[in-house]
Amino acid sequence: MKQPRIHVISPTEEVNDRTLDLDLVPTLELVRLINAEDRTVPGAVAAVLPRIADLVDVAAARVADGGRVHYFGAGTSGRLGVLDAAELAPTFGVSDTVVAHQAGGARAFVTAVEDAEDVVDGTDTGDIRSGDVVIGLAASGRTPYVGAALSAARVLGVPTALVTSNPAAPLAEFADYVLVADTGPEALTGSTRLKAGSAQKLILNTFSTALMVRLGHTFGNLMVDLQATNAKLRGRSLDVLGQATGVPRAEAAAALDACGDIKTAVVYLLARRPDPARPGDGAGTGSATESETGTDVGSGTGRGVGPSPEQCRTALADAGGYVRRALTALAAAPSGRPAPPAPPPADRR
């Protein structure tokens, strides 16, 4: 049976006049030509930042209500989605907030299964729920596997997005948010693992990081939900605590041992400060007044007694995991018991 041949119309498939002699130039010039093309990628991504921001806000609202974000992609695009989703668990302590679907399944992540992108039977779409968000990743903007996922999402009324490098992407009609990073012809004609892939990586980095910030998984620019699963990350946990609160390393270690996780320890230590408005502003002296329910695991710094680790944990839970809201609630409760949390602000900060 004769296999179909598709003519893809996209700038990514065009010949790049700047790299016509790629096989003739000296090696240093060869890598310089590739690098010169790579330098155009950040500008192409910058052009879609407003759309990324819109998508982040929609996804944050849905995830806050129990929904999830799904990435669908094939080949390089799918692998980049898997990579982004996999790194969110250790960085932000989330499990299935972002779910990546790779055409061809797990095997396709390490071994190319090129024909998997032509599957149009809705493979992997059964996991989509009405409260979710679906993001299709397709450099060419035409991948059938991605199109099937976007179509299935549309049936459920789920917000959809397409990340592509093709301004005339055929799948754009199935997406509520079209993010076109127009990276143009590749240094190696048609090899979208180069500039188009780099643009997708930057877009996914930006999207998922901004999403996690909006969901309260950071304090300032610090990873307070970091999962310390190895020696390096256990050391980084103390660095984060020191950067957030200004306490010495020994005091940070004592607080972490008492609280069990970084975020609770941050609240525990900052609740002893007179003005915990910004991370890293210094230790402060805290209150010298002891309370029945307070504890002090400090190292002789005079920080005083404040809410217990359990009270800090409760304040965080009531505040939806947002450090600043938990601190505000604790500050409003001189008895040591958190006040009822305030409604979240409109910008979800």
C-alpha cells in the first residue's frame, strides 16, 4: 500500500539563504552560523508573551479549581512537553497538575516513532476532563495527533492553545490561544528540533514557571515548594530559607527540622519578624513576648516566640499555600491562631 505524502507549507520547511554553504565552511564558521540562527529565537518568543500571559491566567484559574493542564505533542515537540511536565514535581512539589502526552507513548521519548504523529483516533484524549486546559505542541502547526487532541478538547468545552512556529498553522482554528513563535527557516532545512524546538522550550519554561508562581508555589523568586530528594537539594533548601528570611544556616536547619518542609519553615521564621514583606530583607528581631501556643527553635538570635510549626502549616492551608497570605493571617491573630483567610486578590498574587 502506497504511503501518503504531505506537503507541509511552513517557514520552518523553507531553505535558509544564510546557511546554504553549511557543508563547505570551516567547523568554527559552521557552529557560528547555527548560533547566529539560535540568537533569533528569544525575539520570536517575546512577540507572543501577551498570549502566554493570557494562557497562564486561564490555566491558573482552572488548576485552582481542580483542573489540570495537558500537553500533546509528537517527536521533538512531545519530548519537550514531557520534559517540562516531569521537572515540575521536584521544583514545585506538584504531581499531576501538568500532564504530558507524547505520540507513540513512553517509548517515543527515547526512540523516534515518527508515524505516531499521524494517529487521528484521539489516542490519549480520554484523560481530558471538562475543567482542564489542553495545549497542543506542533512546530508545523499541522500534526494530526495534536489536532485530534484539540478537537476532543473543543467537544468538552475545554480551553485550548497551540504552540507553533507556523504563522499559517492549519490547527490554529482549533485553538483559543495561538502562540506563534515565528522562527523562520532552520539552519538545517526542516529540522525543527533546532530553532522551533528552542522556541517551544522557552515558551513552556515561561508558561509553567509563571503558572506555578500564580498558584503560590514560590515566595518572591524562591522555590519554597522545592522537593529536597538528594544531597544537593537538601543543601539548597537551607539556602532558600536563608535567602527568604535572612537567618543563619544553623537556625534555618533547626526550623526546617521542626517544620518538615521549606514553605512552612519560611512562614515559621518570618512570623517572628516585624515586617516580613519581602524575602531576604534580613532577620529582624521578632517579638519577645511568649505565648502559650508559641515555640522557639531559634539559635539564640533573640527572634522571640511566635506561632508553632503546626499553626504555620494551618495558616498556609487556609491561605491556599500562599506564603504572604499566611503571614497576613498570622499577623492578624495575636493569640497565635490564624485569622480566617482573606479572599484572593484579582491578580492571584
